[in-house]
Amino acid sequence: MISVRIEARHEDRAFLIASCPFGGECKWSIWKREASGAMWHWDGSIEAPTISPSINCHSCGQHFTVTSGVAE
């Protein structure tokens, strides 16, 4: 199971931090605006975030979505 949390950086951007099944964590920059190019849209929720599009972690090989704070 992948757990995720949000680390706010500014009112319109943050880091999405996901637990890595190999130990440690993976981190991506996310934005509270429509995604453009190689970026992820964040709905602004710290407690139960939705991120789009899906995330493909090249470090650990996990591919998952985050909807209402749940990574699947």
C-alpha cells in the first residue's frame, strides 16, 4: 500500500510525498492549477488531495492515482 501526504510550499504549489515500497519516499512538485506539460494538477486539499494525471514513479516502478487522499 502506498501512503501519500502533502507538504505545502506556497498557496498554489506543494510537494506530493509518497511512501516507497523499497523504503524511503518519492517526491513530486504539484500545482493548484491546470496541468500543462510535465506537471501535476492538485485540487488544493492537504487532508484528502486529488492529483491528476496519474503518477508513474521511475525510481520504484509504482504507477498510481491519488483520489481523495487515497493512492491506488
